[in-house]
Amino acid sequence: MKLSDFELEVMDIIWQRDSVSAVDIHKAIQVSRAVSYSAVKTVIDRLEQKGVLKRADQQGRTIFYASAIRKEEVSKPMLKGFLKRLFSGKPKQLIAQLIQDEELSDKDIQALKQMLASKKRKENQQDK
């Protein structure tokens, strides 16, 4: 599933909460960009049509929305497409770019080492 940057911004707000109204989504987005309520509502309606979010509750005229899918269901295919387009499908190049360009704390480096060690253990177990 492919989502635009604006759709992802809306979904990120929804993923952070159990349920949220369109008004609250609009307020949260306005912190980082000037956008009309109707534009936010249009994106919400589009996401609902795509089956990415659902109506979770209604209080009076206010509708509350919740995610219909997990974040990973969107992020995994998008990351694979990104990796294919920008790094010829080679994760090593993406990781090298991140390590070179991003500031990593000792804690970040330790976490990366643990992830790599875990990945290596899993692959070794599969080879047996």
C-alpha cells in the first residue's frame, strides 16, 4: 500500500493514539504546517476509503478514527520500495548512508550491534 507524505503524517498521529477526531488531527498537523481543516478531512476520508483507518466511535456529531492496520503493514512495503529505488535494493548501501550521515550515540551503536547479532543468530539457526 502506498501512502502520500500527508497521508502518512495523518496516520502517524492516529498510530500514536487509540482513537482521535478529525479536529484533533487538524490541530496536531497545524503545529508543523498550515493546512485547512477541509484538507485534513479529505485525507481522512481518502484513508478510510483505502481501508487504512476506520470509524471507532461517535460522540454527538464528532467521529473518532482509529487505525485499521498496523504501522508495519505500511512501512515494510514502503521501505522495500524506497530501498529498491534509491539503493538498487541493497540494504548495505542504505545502512552505510545512515551510519555516515546520522549522529549515533553509544546507545544507538550498541542497539545496532545487538540487532545484527540477533539477525546473524537467526540466520545460523535457519542454516542448520
